[in-house]
Amino acid sequence: MSAEASQAESSQGLAADGGRPLGIALLTYKGNPFCGGQGVYVRHLSRELARLGHRVEVIGSQPYPVLDALDGPAAQRLSLTELPSLDLYRQPDPFRTPKRDEYRDWVDALEVATMWTGGFPEPLTFSLRARRHLRARRGEFDVVHDNQTLGYGLLGDVGAPLVTTIHHPITVDRQLELDAAQTRQRQWSVRRWYAFTRMQKRVARRLPSVLTVSGTSRQEIVDHLGVRPDRIHVVHIGADTDLFAPDPSVAKVPGRIVTTSSADVPLKGLVFLVEALAKVRAEHPAAHLVVVGKRPAEGPVAQAIERYGLEGAVDFVKGISDAELVDLVRSAEAACVPSLYEGFSLPAAEAMATGTPLVATTGGAIPEVAGRDGETCLAVPPGEPGALAAALTRLLGDPELRTRLGAAGRARVLAHFTWARAAEGTVARYREAIAAPATPARPAPPTTGRPAAAAPTTGDHSEHTESRATC
């Protein structure tokens, strides 16, 4: 349904689905829409929920969410409430120690103490602040939607029925980072940082209603977190198909390959793509890679670029606007998702939406998005640079294949993966949660105000690493 039709229906006192408009509190402990998945999800979902006729209040911490400006009545239905943390990972002074006058209460002390001991505090401390905030505003919301905070503070009574999105279990990220750790000290650091997975399991098992973005993630939430299958519902997310759309006026740059990646996150597989690029350039000397992400100063990716002499063939861009990002993807002869694992893969959906042909691995849920090899993409096994190189070489050398895959990819996204569809599916789950008998999740043992007793912390599908100043 178009935004105009949605607004027309809501002006008559009903939401687009014919039901009563809902008051929605949408929680996100980290909202940067240009780095990691949390902010992207909140930005696009909140916009479409408002267009459907619902009142959406995004409640978030630093970096604060950026919400889209809307026209007409929908503009009055979307708002942002800032719930500040101590912002311990901000640039240019990540892992900072706050000044004495910055401390406001025991939650702030808990946040600092957890950071000092190598943990990631934000999800736990945000959940505690959010519970306090929501309880003070009891009766203002019909439903609370948590975007994978999964903190102890959200167990029990938060003033309205709770629906939680889990994009994928972070235990997958933890294991991949442990596998990549080369020293005992590094392994200890990874285990401490990912200590939040214990809390994540405890919280997830007690949640009454869980949304996830793919069938693959659903099964892994069952296997890794122990959540009952009947509590988990798949609602696919998608691309902004108005923004990410073909534009013939944007010239293709010969040999350009584009990818979105956090360079220091092993599961993103960027090091394999860099190695593949070295092989591709043997047949296509003009082949070059543009990475949307921060250039690494050291680590496996930086070492691979130096080892293969690719300093002039790999560029990194960050902080670009939406329009610049879309034109960058449009200008590429190929987009690539080299990840070892993804719970969904928005970059795949967005590249396909522009009509840019895609090479993607079969890691995690990527095949659910990208489709079948040779029909809507070229699919390769994860972690195999030779297979990546072969697919990219084939694509760069075959204009007809690029045209066919690009058109088929766009059609697939339009049919299955749009934010309007995601919002409609999410509202259906809201209404189910509201109609269900009141059975609040059993609270965990209370967290005290003593920092020394800090509970483990939790994080999001790709956001915990961005907190280490990778963006």
C-alpha cells in the first residue's frame, strides 16, 4: 500500500490494516543508521509504521537514531526521545573515563565499571534506563518493541506488552572471532567482550514474542539461545526500493566492485574478497574494490592489501550520504557480499534493488535474500577466495549476464523485501502480542547498584564491534 493511501485511511481514524492506530515505543540502544544494522532497521521500520497510521516514538541512546522526515499527517506520528548513556565509545576518545560530574546515578557507575573490566555495558545499562523511563510513562504505549537490546531491565513489567527483534544470535559472531584469535590474550579479550551472550540467552528464553528477519536466524535462535520455536516469528526486512533504484544516467565504472563491510569483523569476510581481487586483476587489470566502511590501520585486511600490492586498487569510504551511497552502488559493475555469515544482509538487498548484479556467499541467511545461483545472483561458498574470484571474473567479463542478473535481482527485492511489507508484518505481530493474555516474562535476579556485581552484557548483530570505534 502506498504512503498516500496509508495516510488517507489513518485520517479516518483507522490504521492501514483497518485496526485501531497503535502507540509504539521502539527501543534501540545504538541508533547510528550509517554503521551497523540497528540504526538502519529503526530508521526504515519507524518511517513505514508511521505511514501505516501508527504513532511511533523511537527511544534511543548514542549515537542517536536519525529518523526520516515525513510529509502530511505521518510527520506528526514519528518522534525521537533521547535516553543518554555516558557514550563511552564515542569518537575521538573511545574507551574514555568520564569526569566526576558526568555521573548521574548507579547505572552510570555500572556502565563504567563494566567497560573498565573489558565488557560491553551499553545493552544492560540502556535496558535499565529504558525500564525506568517506560514505567514512569505507563499507559502511554500499546506495545514496546525492543530492537535486540536483550537486557535484564526489559524482563518483567515495562508498562506494555513487549515484542523483541533478534536479528541473529551473537554467539555466531563470538565463535568466529574466537576462531580468528591467534593468542591466548586475544581469546580472553574476546570471551570477556562477548560475556553478554550469557545474559542474551537468559533474557531471550523468557521473552513472550520474538521477531527475526530470516528462517535461518529463526533456527539459530532456537539452537543457540534455546527460545521455543512457537515464540519466534519471521518478518523479512528489506530495502528502500524508492531510494535504491536503477538510474541509467549514472555511468558504470569499468571494473568497479563495491561492498559494505566492517574490516575488523571476521564474519564479514572482507579479507577473502581482498585476496580474490588480486586474482581477478590477473584477467581484469581495471578491477578495483570500493569498501563502504572504515579503512583498517592494521589487522588481516590491511596486511592482505599490502601483501598483494593492492594499495591503489582498494578504496574505503565512510560518512557518505544516502544519495552518494546509492550512486556508488549504481556505478559498480558488481556488488559483493563476502560474509561468512549474515542473519539477513541488507547490503545484498540494497544492491539488488539498484539493479547492480550481485556475487554473494551462501553464509547464513544470504541465500534467502539473494536467491538462486545463476538466476538472481552468483553464489559461492563462504571463506573461499578462489570461488569469489571466479564468480567476479565471470561477471566482469559478461555484460549480458550482468544485465540479466541485475534485472532479476531488482524484481526479487520488489516481490519479497521492502520496508512497507516489513512494517505490515510487524504490526500483525504487535496486535497478536496485545491480544495475548498478560503473561510477563519472569524477571531475572535483580541487578544491584554495586558495580562490582555487574551482570554480563549483551549486544546486537554487528553493533557490538562498531562500539569498538570501527566506525
